[in-house]
Amino acid sequence: MVLNCVTQAIQIGAYAARYAGVVTGRIATAISLFSLFVTASRLASLFLTPSLGVLADRTARSAAAAHAPAVAPDAAARFDVQMRLIVAGGSLGIAIGALLMPVFLTLFTRAIRSFERRGSIPYGLGRLLDPRVWFEIFRTTTFPSPSIFLTFPITAVPRTLVVANTVIMGVYAVGVVAAYYASILVLDSRTTATGLSGLVNGVGTIAFSVFVDPTSAYIVDQTVRGERPRGDVRAMIFWLIMTAFAGTVLAQFILYPAAEYIATVAHAFNHPTSAFAAVRQWFHH
């Protein structure tokens, strides 16, 4: 839960990079730093994935120890709760990232200016190890009043962006988790199931590249050209965060169906003859 919380908080914090690019006028540098933060969050996922594997292996071993062809209902129910708590950890991470957004904005703004002076990302990352730097960041950060949330009209953001980000974040939240969930649903195909998270995440990646990333980048570009007020970028970031949180809530509802979907495909890969027969029978009826 903690690993997923940290990962999601970093991803949400990366949103501040684009607004920092608008403030400083250094869009290209801001996008580079945005990519760096997103990469860091994905590296954190490298520790999350084995942890999911440990939970799945323990549940599968309980069935093997009992010489059962399937996981016992009580063990499956316990595993279901564990997976849902991990997804909920992501929701908490998004909330923490949202609260720390002013800190991330200050961090990115200082990072862009530091890069301009030194021309070195490693030097800037090294500076983050200095406690005095963090003290200065928190000292100079201004946390806005909660009433500022009323100044972010949803009309400033395309409806497609709002809907797409909600669905995509829900898909991302369950991709890897659903694959490990599927591994306990089909014990004879569990290794195949754990490798099929792309069946869910792949859809999210394509949709993000088509609907979310280009639209949000276009809004930033319009703001830099003076065609939109800066408030529209702030509103975009706000609603991206809100829809990301809503997506992780939606993930609780699609977790089990996604696991069943992956389990079905994994079983079909391992038993192609029976899968073909089932399809043929479906068409026959």
C-alpha cells in the first residue's frame, strides 16, 4: 500500500511540471523534467510488482498445500481484500500528491532555473539530498486557501479529457494488480496470467496517447501563446487530479472483471483446443 501510495503521489506531482513550464516560459525543459518524474514513478513500480507476486504466491501455495485444484474461498476473499487495499493506497497517494501540489510547483520551478544555470540534471538531483534545499522549498511555498478550488471551472477543460482521464486512470490502477489477481483464479495458467497485464494497461496506454496527453499539451501551448489564461492550465491540472482520484475509485469496480478477463485469456493460451471449441460452440448457438 505504501509503495503504491508513493508511486501515485509522484505521478500526480509530475503534473506541476507543465504549469512550471508556463510560469518560467521553458516548456521543453518542463516536459523533460515531467518525463523524469514519470520515469521515477515507474521505477518505484519495480518494487511494487514483486510485492504483489509474494501475496499471489502465498495464496497459490495454500491451495497447493491442500492439494486443491483451486484456491479456497476464504483465501480468495482475503486476497481480494489485499488487492483492493493496495488500489486504495493509490487513491491515498493521489490525495497526498494533490495536497503537496504547491510544493511540487516550487520544486519544478527551482529545478528549471537550476538547470538553466548549471545545465546539469545530476547536479540538481544531488541538491535534493541537501536538507537545507527542502527547508527553503517549504519556507517559500505558499499553500492556497481551500476556496481556490471554486476558481477551477470544469468548462475550462474539454469534456473528452475529463472522461478519458477518469477511465484511463481506472485502467492503469488495476492493470498489474488484476494480472496477479488472475493468477490465483487459474492456478494452472498462473505464470501466463501474470504476464498479461498489458491486456489492460495496453488499452490505457493507447487511450492516454490519443486523448489525454495531446489535449493537455495543446492547452499548455495555447496558454504560452497567450490564447488562454494561465487559470485554464491550473484548472486542467486540478481536474486531471480529480479525475485521477475518481479513476482509482472506479478501479475498485473493474478490478475483478479485469482479473476474470485476464484469467480467461491466460486459460485460452494454455488450452487452445478447448478455447477454440468454446468459440465454435458459441457461434453454433
